[in-house]
Amino acid sequence: MSKMIEPNNWEKFLQEFSERNRERRARFNIFFSSGETVEEAEEGHLKNVSLSKNGGKTQVIVERTDRSEKDEKTMTDPIDNVRGIAVQYETDGSENILEITDDKNTLLSLRLESKLDGNS
């Protein structure tokens, strides 16, 4: 099941999404309008997803913690010119994927660790 989030609810939704899913492992899959797909090799633990508005431009900032090395580091992924936000749900009702679409019709899919089987 998938649900589109209305633009006037983006900020509140992303704040609540971050609170509900903090520390879950997450990785990006990127689907370009050309048909090319890229799957991120490394994953991180979700720290925060926030909205930034600058004039008519909207940016989503995804922060994850990389724990693959001795010292943790924060990975920050800004997504510019956001035009759509949606969420997909697992069969148990938990959030599984955060979908962010930019003005070039690129879909950035943040896949979360499943609460059912542990895969991300």
C-alpha cells in the first residue's frame, strides 16, 4: 500500500516519520526518468529526514549514521527541488519505503529495514 503526502503536510510528516523510524537501517534506490536504476551499496541508520524551503525551492535532507567504521559518521543527502513525497507500507502496517520525487522526475526511494524480516 502506498500513500501520497500532501505538500502542506510534508514538514510534519517527515518529522513524525523520523521519530517513528530513527535508527532503522536504510539505503537509497534511485530511479531516473531515463530508465536507469542505481542501488546504493552502503546503508546507514536513519537519523533524521527534514524539509527546507528557500523561496520556491523545496529540499529534503536525509541524514543517516554510518556505523561501518570504528568512528560513526553522519551521511547527509540533500534532495533538491522536491515535487512529491509518498510512503509505502509493509503488510504489518509499518513504513517500508519513503519515496521522494524531484523536478527531473527522478524517484529517490529510501528503503527501510523491514520490521518483518530484517532486510533493507
